[in-house]
Amino acid sequence: MRIAGTSLKPLEFWRDDVDPQQTANFASSLLVTALRMGSGARVGELGPRPTDALILYQIETCPFSRLVREALSELDLDALIKPCPRGEEVHRRELESHAGGVKLPFLIDRSVRLELGESADIVAHLYTHYGKGAPPLRLRGPLALASSKLASHVRGERLQYQAPSRRPELTLELWNYEGSPYCRLAREQLDRFGLPYVSRNLARKSPRRPEFRTRFGVMQFPRLYDPNTKIGLFETDAIVSYLSAHYGNSFVAVGEEVGAHPA
């Protein structure tokens, strides 16, 4: 069973080759999308584009960080993501030098020479400079924060930092969008190892989707590309397994990753 080019196998719990834990894991990721009513799944009205890369220090399961990522997705903005889970040191030291402490989320917008904390201020800034009009209610106010906190409660305990066996010299790239339960699982794995990556947001109605289809021949997310190994991957399971194998404690040689496709 498939939908939008992505396998629904995790929900086929009656199959002998489906792990019940895998089913529960995917179901809870799907629940997060439902709790947030698909926020971050569709691009809205767009304004000017930034002239330099946005940088976001965040944690995948942080409710405040989620609101910022949803805004990035709905505004069709890419960002260099620097995960800061508890126990991670490299990005947290960088953040302390910018913010005077570990304050998440934290955005650096070099296009306007601005460094900004507080999710509400970041979302307002993004819509002021790169959108049209005020942020929608699903991204601001007490109800939005309450549902985001509930979503974090669903997934929060699943993300525990694991020091990577190696740090990538070149930054990984992830084509994804915030409202996808499949993409969430891939992002969580990147966060788990504290791996920096460029989040290339391509939510529904993104004007950049035709270019993606032309380049890769399919419209399927997430897609990971690791320039350090020159390996590109579709399918959440393949991406999660690759990251664990190459950056976790069970390294395998390049070329042995199951499901790897040349980029």
C-alpha cells in the first residue's frame, strides 16, 4: 500500500515482516501531524526571498521549534538546521556565543543581519520579511502553542541524543516538509546524532516542486543526500538506517547501505 509515492507499510500491522514497534512509531508521528492539523504541509502566499542562508538552532521535538519549522515550510524557505538536543555540545557552544545561553529556537538571518530568539518573534519576522500578511492563527497564539506542546508530548521522549561516531565534513541535505509524518522520522534521526543539515522545504504547492520532479523523476519525500559519501536516499526506513549505520556506532562501508541510490 502506498500514498503519494511513500510506502504505508508501517501501518500494515497484520504483515509478518512489520515490526509492531515500527507501526506504533509511525502512528505516533502521524498523530503529531493530526494534532497540528497539517500545519506546515502547504505553502501559502510568498514574499521576497532571503539573499543569504537562514540558520536555525533547534530541537526537533521542542514545541517552540516546531512552530518556527512550520513557518519555514509554509513560506517555502530553506534553512541550515543545527540540532541542539540535550547532551550535544558543538552546536550548543555556538549558540551560547550568539545568544548568551542555550535559548531555543534561535534564528540567524544574515540577509537582514538579525539574530533572534523566541518562537513568536521568529515567526513574525519570517512572515514580515518573506511572506504576505500576519502569520496564520495555527502558528501563533496560545492554542497553537498548546497543540504543539501536546504534539511534543507524543514524540518528545523518543528523541535521546547519541554522540555520533563521526562528524560530517560537508553538510547533509534533506528535502522534506514539516507536515509529513515520514519526514519527521528522518529529521528526528538527524537530531538524534546532532547532525547539521540543510532543510530544503518543499511543502504542497511549493513553486520548486516541478524542479524537484525533473531532477529526481519522482515526487517523494523525504530525500536525503550525503555529499560526504555521495549517497542519495528515498524512503524513511532507508534514511534512518543509513544515518544509524554511518554516523552511529554500527558503521558499515560506503556502498553497503540498503536502498541507496546515486544522487
